[in-house]
Amino acid sequence: MTGYIYCFSNELFPSYLKIGICKKTPKEELDDLNSSIDSNVIPCEYKHMYSIYVHKPKSILKYLNDHITVSPYHLYETTIDRVKSLLLDYIVLHPKCLAVEPTKDKEECIKNRLEHNQKIRHIIDESVWKGRFDKVANEVVCYDKDGFRSRTTYKTLERFAKQHYKDCGLDGDYRKNVIGWNVCEMKKDGKWIEIME
């Protein structure tokens, strides 16, 4: 699993940093955080201080938890220099933890990774949607449970996954926060694997 370790600051808590992990970009995470805050409770917005894209972000966050005091609100009593120093120590011990960050245009990055007619699937419990990537038309073509091509196509993996959530009656946060390349799989060498490893 890959993802970001991020550090946000808020002038209301000058001695603390909000540190966490996310699959979406830190900017998207920051926008979501600031839009969810009650300005009557916290009048100042959080600001991005630092982020890094890594393999196994949960292990790195646990390492930070072992070295920094954490409040019940996931605020760390530390400085950005201290966080960077701890991350550097971790990277020296685990050099393979660094990951290549996806390009700005994630969908284009994914589409370049997929072959023509690449098999794709999205799973929700017992419900499995399958499709193929048509590189010529630049879209996902759906197939029914018997393997026949349907008339439905999707321009992005995100739309493909979101429609599946909707058909399963899972609206709200499931559809709002879905990242197509994170929740779909592709078939390669006879095995189903994550699209963006």
C-alpha cells in the first residue's frame, strides 16, 4: 500500500502539528479538513507544512507515534524540523519505503499503465463488476456477469467505481471519496493486482 504522510499546522495551536496518512493528495485532504471544520470552534484554517509519498504509510505513522507525544485529537506536540528528522531516520533504516508519486493527472498516469483490453474489476462484498480498458476509445467497457459486453462505458475508473457503489445502494461518503485507481484492480499475468502498486 502506498500513500502520503502529511503535516498540517494551525496558528491556533502553534506548538502542535496535525499528522496523518491519506491516499488522495495532501491538498485534497487539506481542503476536506478545512471544509469540515466549524469556524465558530476553530476560526483558523489548517495549512500544509510537509508531505511525502511512501510505501506502508501506516508503519511510518506508527514510528512517529512512538517518538512524538500525541493528543486525543491526533495533534502532535512537535515541530516540522523534528518530524523531518524522524522521517529521515526512518528512511535511512528503510530506504525502500520511498515511493514514486503519481503524476498530477492520475487518470492519465493509470491509462498509460493499462494495456488495450486490460481486464479490470471492482469488488463490493459479493458484488463484482468487471470490464476492459479500451485504449482506442480511452474508456472502461463494462461486461455483465456472463462475460458479455454491455452498452455501458465509463470515461474514468472513478466513474466506473462510483456507479457500482450507487447500484449497491452505497451513496454518501463511499461515492464522494472514491479514488478509481485505488479501489479497482487489473488482471496481469493471470493475477488480480492493484492498479497503482
